[in-house]
Amino acid sequence: MARTVPAKGVSVRALVLDAAARLERAGVTFGHGTTNAVDEAAWLVLHALGLPVQELGPYLDLAVDGARAKEASALVARRIRTRKPAAYLLNEAWLGPHRFFVDERVIVPRSFIAELLRPRLVPWVRDPAGVRRVLDLCTGSGCLAILAALAFPKAQVDAADLSPDALAVARRNVADYRLGRRVHLLQSDLFGALAGRTYDVIVSNPPYVTAASMRKLPEEYLREPPMALASGRDGLAHTRAILAQARAHLNPGGLLVVEIGHNRKALERAFPKLAFRWPAVAAGEGFVFVLRREDL
């Protein structure tokens, strides 16, 4: 167990710094919940020690007994050896303060749309209290559907995905958040099984990796389901289909919110007449677009 560091104790700080150095030397790739070696090391070490993974500071000067230190070291070694994202090794992913169960059946959650849901999509949604129907298209682990249900407490949320494996993971997360009466899981190839359903808000983090990028993906990304990443030659196959069908599934004044990665230029070339708006997220502008039903 952790305790105050004695003169010759092994501190959490030392474990994290050692782990970060090992990760850097091994050349692992980040991007599945962390962006650098120190953050990844802290996540692995704190989890191995049973400490809160979002509170490194208070524990830096705590000491760890030899057995627990070995467990943390072994977890870091497993991360390096397998090249699995930490989220898969730990069966958890975080979007802000919200934890979700994940495994290799789903892509690791990392959507910028989560940032936009915290303020309930304001100013793009003018009356959040009035949102009654939401769709999360390509729901994966169900994380955005759950965040949408939390953001719009009066809304019923449909969470659609083609993969039955992904829906099994989403079902677990919906149950963990006790939202089974409001979040409804559906197997659907985009809008294929949603005929006649309309929504005030549609959010989607669909596959958007180009064919060229798929051929160059680091090993960590190859651990994810390819169907959750690849979207044709230019990365826009799924987005094109969404844009072609979304209007029929939006209520008057309804909002479409779609993440597209680094494909902004290609999208604007493909749809020069659409009035895309690009909300600012942590990485900047150009990663998520919003359109109203009337824009479509």
C-alpha cells in the first residue's frame, strides 16, 4: 500500500518517471487517451497501484512496497510488449470525468464531440432543455450516447452501430450508467434500420481514416477494429452517406454534429455548397462540423 515516503522509499514519482522513460525508449505510440509518455506512464502506474488515475499530484511523494512496484512495472512491460493501447490493457477509457468500459471489440473513445456535449452543444443547440430525441450514429462503446443522455436529461437517445460486438460493449456501459430506460441500442448500418425515426440532434463519430493512412497506422491503432477506422480512399465514405440521408432524420431546426479527423479540406472540396460550421475543440477548429437540417 502507498504511504509517506521514507528516506529510501520507492515513490510514485520515481515509478512514473521510470515508466515514461521506458515507454519513450520503446517507441510506443500514444493517442488512445494520452498524448505523451508521462501521461501514459501515470495512467498505468496509478491504475496498477489502485490509486485515482486522474489525481497524480497528491500521490507523487507516496511510497510503494516492492510487490506493488513490480505489478506497476509489469504492466508497463506488457504495454510495450503487446503494443496494445493502455485502454485495452486496463479495460477503461476516459472522456473528461466519465469512465467507460472498453476492450478490443470497440474503438478506444477519443471523440472531440464529448467536449461539445459538456456545454450541451450551446450555442449550436439554442434550447437544450427542449431536446427530446437524440441519435448517436456509429456509437461504438456507447460513450457519446451516454454523454448525450447526461447532457439532455429529458431526451430519449438511440445508439446505433453495425457491429453486434460493439453493441455488447455499449450495453454494458449503458447499464453501468443506469440509462437503460433512455438509451436504446440498435444494430444498423448507418441509417439503414432507422426508417421513420427523426431527431432533434444527431451526433456521429464515424470511421474517417483514408486508405493511405490505414496502410501506415502504428501498431497500437491496428489493435482497434478496422471497420471502426477505415472509410474508403479519401476517408469520407461514411460521411458522404450520412450527409445524403441526415435531412430525412432531422426534425425542423435539428442539428447534425459529425467528427471527421483531418479531412476538412477534402470535405469542403466535395461539398462546396454546404455551409459547414466548425466549432472549436481542444485540437483547434476543423475536426468537427455542425449543420442544421435547413443547411442540408
